[in-house]
Amino acid sequence: MRVLVVNAGSSSLKLRLLGHTDEIERSADLGADADEVAGVISDWPTPDVIGHRIVHGGTEFATPVRVDARVRTALDALTTLAPLHQPKSLAALDVVTRVLPEIPAVACFDTAFHATIPPEAATYAIPLEWRERYAIRRYGFHGLSHAYAARRAAELIGEPVGQLRIVTCHLGAGASVCAVKGGRSVDTTMGFTPLEGLVMATRSGSVDPGLVLWLEEHERLSPAEIADALEHRSGLLGLAGTSDMRAVERAAARGDERARLALDVYVHSLTAGIAAMASATGGLDVLVFTGGVGENSAVARARTTERLSYLGVAVDPELNEGAVPDVEMSDPTAPVRTFVIAAREDLEIAAGARSALA
């Protein structure tokens, strides 16, 4: 079954046509312009199904689902839970549907993999009426990437994913860590929004909620002003003046103090997140790095794994330096196996699209 995978990002639309055995037949990174999308797709072979990455599935959608009028309306209603991300996913869905109206569309959700997180990890200690009225809980994101990375690591090891305690690190512009036990997500660093958790490229990650209240009260900043700062002007950008990890590393190597601090803060945040997830899995068998930073930053991987030696993590420096996904970089004596795996959300989406039709 040929699958057109549609992955809407913050400023681009990634299209990938996968063949019957998941070979990449066509690939394009586009803007969101409908005419541009139509022009590209019209020249490609016709898919049997279209798989869409949708950021938020709320509590209703925990598995891939074929999109019909009811589902489309329900997805729109979830926009309030992810106002910065859901509209872009739905806009891509609408554009491609207009171009290929006769081809079945399947929504695959970034939150779905985390639907198995137990109540003690998913529940915020806030008033009951807030939790019930506004569906406030820790949803988690990047689930498509985490699910694929865990399963791919198990495949490389040659053991069932359900028998391994895995921590996956999706490190891109957005970043999160996930605890996978029994093949299921049992905890993750992102929460009600993709702002919680790790330090990211332009996002702050977790901050004291009292800080937000203090800024509102003492500096008279509006919620929109604070949200903009925490989403778009924080993280590596706020610390080092650039959101590019490669630029941060080069500046740090030259002795730039802001860049050194940014790298230190990033690694500290990541290390703490991994340790927390290892606690959720009850120990650690496999550690996985994926995403743009996870796949390409030997510096971030080296500094992070050095601080995790007490968990049994150790990597071969040469293997780490030359790592090209998919590859293991563990020290042969280390009890924890460490991998660098290419992010392939498209394969996870394709599998979900096929299963929904089946």
C-alpha cells in the first residue's frame, strides 16, 4: 500500500511518498501554499492512503483514525489545547484533502503514544475542577518519533521491545525524553503543552510557575507577551543568542561565556530528564538519541552520557564522534546500550495509516 505522509512543521510542510515496502519514492519540503502543494502532488504517483501527523489528539484519539466530518470537527475543537501547533497540522490536512479528495486520509497523533502514561505521571496536583473542566493533564508530544525510535532500537538489538527498558531522546528544535517500558510510554518530559520539560532551541522548557505570575504582577506583562518570550525567545536562543546548536558549540569552543553557559544548561536539563525517565522505567537497558541535535551533535551526546555513568551508560568516543544513524555507540563493557537513530516519523505514520484502513 503506497502512503503519502504529510508532516506539517512550524514553517514548512514535509511530504514523503512511501512505496509498498516503505521505500521513499518521492520527497519534498514545501511551504504551506496550496498551489505549491497541488503542483508537487499532481506529478507524483497516486497514493492509496494519506497519513497526516496531527499534533494533538486529546483524550479521545489514542490510535490512528480515518478522517471524516466528525473527526475533522473534533480535531478542530482540540485547537485550544495546542493553539500554536494544531492549526498548522489541520491546515495541511485541508490543503492535501482538497488536492486528493478521493484518497482516504488518516490522522496519526503525536500525543497518542503517551496515552498509556499512568495516572500518577499524567496528573497535575491542581484543583479537581480544573482537571475535569479543562481536560488538564500531561499529554506529552513527539510520540510518533519516540515510538519509532524505541522499536527501531529493539530491532537493532534483536530483542522484543516489550522486554526492554528504553529511554528515547528526541532532540530537535523541540525536545523531549520518553520512558518506554513494555513497549509503552510510561512517562515523558513534555506535559500539557510542548513547552514543559527540556531546554530547547527557542523554548524555555520548565520554569517555576511562580515566575510567570511574578512577571504578570510586577512587570505587567500580558499572557501573550510571556507566551511569546517562553516559546520563541528562550532556550538556546535566550541563553546564547542563537538557536543553532552547531553555532553554540563553535562559540563555546572559542571561549564565549554565553555559549558555554547555554551548553551547560542544555546538558544539565537533558541529563536530569533522562535520569527521571530511567526512574520511571525502573532502570535502563537502552538509551537512544534521535532528532536533529540527537543525530548530529557528538558534543551534546558525549557530555550527556558522561554524566550518566552511574546509570551504566558509557560510549566509545570514536564511535560517538563518527556516528551516522542508525548505529550503536556503546562502550563494549557498558551494561546500557546507546544508539543514534534517524528520526523516521514518516514510517510510524505510514504504519498507522495502513493499520487504520485495515
